[in-house]
Amino acid sequence: MSQATQKQPAREEQRQVQTVRSQIEKKFTRGEKYLIALIAIVIVVTAVLMVSNYASMYGQEQDISQLQSELNQQQQHNEGLEHQVSELSDPERILEIAQENGMELNEDNVTVLQP
């Protein structure tokens, strides 16, 4: 009988240990789970916002480079027109065209304008 009495306290200790372990095995409380879910949502939303901002910046950089190339083309066109204006406003050319149309140069009526 002594062995039977000795086995009963050992079983009771095992039951107590098992009940304590089952209570400890819970990993997270409900509030902690909500907090973890909230943090995960915030991280995902932040990542999505960052990616969308980078995509927007990339699109704007493309627009800027396109506008820059259009600006360079327009500047080249303007320079060509300025060169053409300087060629067409050459005094010798104007005098030649005037003489072809029957005009004569009168030195007394010549007025020199300076820009």
C-alpha cells in the first residue's frame, strides 16, 4: 500500500504541472493580437504608400525629361530663326534688293539706328 500512496501524490503533481503548462502555453492575449495586426496593417500601408510615391516620382521625372528635350528643340529652332533674321536683315542684302527695285541711295536721308 505504501507504493500506491506514493504514486498518487506524483500523479497529482503531474496534473498540477500540466494545468500550469496549459495556462502558460497561450502565446498572445486578444489585445496583443489586435496590436500585432494593427502594426502589420500600418507596415503594409506604409510600404504601399512608399511604392506609389516612388512610381509617381518616376512618372514626373519622365515628364520633366520630355519637357527638357522639347525645350532644347525649341531653343535650337529659335537659334535657327535668329540666324535667319540676321541674314535677312543684312544691310548689303537690303541695299541690293532696293537697287533691283529701282531705288537709289541718298546719303543725306540715311539715318542710322542703334539697338
